[in-house]
Amino acid sequence: MKKYIFSVFVVLFSILISLSCPKQISAVSVPMLGTTYTHYSFPNNSFDNGGIIFSYAKSGVRDQVRSQLSQMKNAGVETLDLVMWYMHDDPIVSGNLWGVISSAGGRISDPYRTNLINYLTDVKQAGFSRLLITFGPMWKNGPGNCDGYGQYDPNLFTENWGFIQDIRSIAEQYGPVNIIFDLLGEGAPNDYWPCHQQVYDYDLKLWQLYVDAFGKSDAMISFIAIPNDEADNNGKMLENLIAIYSASGRGFPDWFYFSFYVDLNPDPNIAQISAESAYSSLVHIDEVLSANGLTQSLRTRETWYNNQFMADAIKQFNQNHSRQVEEVIQWFITPDNPNLSINPPYNVDVYKSALGVSKSLSGDITGDNKVDIADYNQLVSDFGKTGSAGWIAADINKDGKVDIFDYNILVRNFGK
């Protein structure tokens, strides 16, 4: 009977779609706000023994992380960035206790596999709108390592690719609905790097493999932004990234993620100049993308923690340009003390005050800032399921079940 009733609603909903044209989404003016969250603690300002995926099975850690997730969500943090640093060697045997994990065999093994599953489960249950997973290959796994003991070993490329596929599979199964993958954090090659061509070739091959396997709707390679007046000094990282996407024959991602820093000085006059440099960084990105006929929106993958000047630069850019910064993810350091890692839980108070608070559409199950057929399909998939309140993606009213009441909410907001 339940299936029969729902079939009627499916027909009615199909008629609704056929008779109405969804509204066009206006340019995003209020970015989603997020934070990088890799460690639950930095004891004595050290990365050692505080990594979330490295330490999740330790006594009390999961409860502490759950508490931090809840506090951050309540403080207005909407998205999280989890950096997956990895290398072939066992981190404990090699003495690397700062959060890197092993990718041996092209997969994540226990205890880190179970740790990741539990963490993703907790992020989903906490209700975050989006999760960015950034891949950071280290030592011989990292194409940017040009010489010395940790020089990149091209034979480990297959391991890297297998590791990415394995992590993606786990994330798709246990994580929130909206997950983005940064295939190589800050991976756009710099002309001045000794192994520039090595990174270029790595990015090109990785992008081709990923798009062939999974499409390009949930992935990208991030780059480092620089002020416009320093465009000749950054080795044309964005231009190189565009060249990689073009040469791949697989097209471009749906957005461009980038790390966004400028030096800020405590002196108000100098700081203002730095704020202008931050704005010019965004202008430079817009100019380069426009010159190549690209209209994708922008998303910061890193920037200073709760910084007024960076917030003002983003606000000014969004006011003056049709291309928008639609997501701001901060890192856990400040310019006045960049060597001090801030302990979680984090807030986004400065960015929230300057940029406003993005209002999640009720019925936007997939977290892409619109209510459309993708949300409807997810609701159909989840219809009839029960569980903890808000646990199921399509439990829009968070009453522990996906039913006609969730359907009605989606219909009311369809096209927004």
C-alpha cells in the first residue's frame, strides 16, 4: 500500500516538473563557511598524536571529536576539509606520528580504515552540508618531492590512484551526501619547481583516470592564489592547471578551489595594503579564468583563520564581480602567529559577520544550493527508511523517517 501511494505522488511530481520550469539560481552572494579539521588537538603545539584519522580509536577521542563537531555545527560551520596525508611506509614504524597514514597496497588499512569510517559516520550524523577530502601524498608518494631521501617514486603512482579510489568508495558509503575530492592539495605545478614537469604529468594522468572512472562532478585539483602584482612570481600555477585540464581531453571541474593567503601586518596602514593584495588575488583569478572562457565559481580551500581583511576582500570581490566566491574554508592558523596551530572546536565568526550566513534550502538534500531533480531522486531512494533523526539524507524534517511530509517540503521548494 505504501509503495502504491508513493507511486501516485511520483506521477504527480512528474506532472509538476513537466508543467513548471524551475527558477534559475541567482549568483551566490553569501558563501558557505567551513574549516579545515584534521586534528582534534595540538598538544604542545605539535601535530603529533592528535590526528583524527590516526587517533580515532584511542580512548575518549571519538567522544571528543563528536563534541567538537556538534559545537562547530552550532557555531555556523557548514563544511569541513579533511586532509588525507598518506605515504607508503607505516607511520608508526617510520616515526611519523603527526597524522599521516599508510597507503601501502593502494588502500587504507586498519586501524585507520575503521577510524575513517567512524569519523565519516559522525560527520554525516552531525549534519554538515559538505565535506571536502583533500589528498596529500607525502615523501616518495608525492610528485612535488624532487630529490633526496623522499624523492618521488613514479612506481607508486598506481598505489596513489588505488588509495584515492579506496577512500572515495568509503566516503561515498559512509559520509554526507555532498563530498568533494581534491585529488592533489595545492597540486597545480609551479614553473619554478625543479620537478614542474613531473607534477604536470602526475596531475594530467590522475585527472584523466578519475574522470574516466567517476566523472568530474565531485573532484578537482586545487592551486595557490597570489596577488595580482605578483603574478609573474608564482610560476603561473593557475595557468598551468588550466593547461592540464585542457590537455586532458576530459574537461574542467565545476569550480576552482584554491589556497588564499597574503602576508598581513599588525600596522593598520600596511594591513590595508595587504587586504588590497588579497582582493587583487581574487581579481587575478577572475581575469585568468575569463581570458580562457571559464565561468566556474571560486571556493577557498584554505585561508587565514577568522581574518577580517580576508573576509572584506571576499565580500568586495563578490559585490563587484559576477563570478562568486561561494565557499570559504579556513585553516587553523592566524597571520600574527602562523606557527601556532589553533585547537578545535573552531568557529567562523569573523567570516560570518562580514559575509552573512548562507541559508540552507529546505529540501536541498544534495547540498548544492538548489532543490531539483537530484534531490527528488535522493528522496525516492530513501523513501520509507527510518533511523536516528536527521541521519538519513532525505529526512528533511528530521523526524527519523522519510515519508510524505518530507516529500511535501521538497515539492514546496522545488526550483528554488
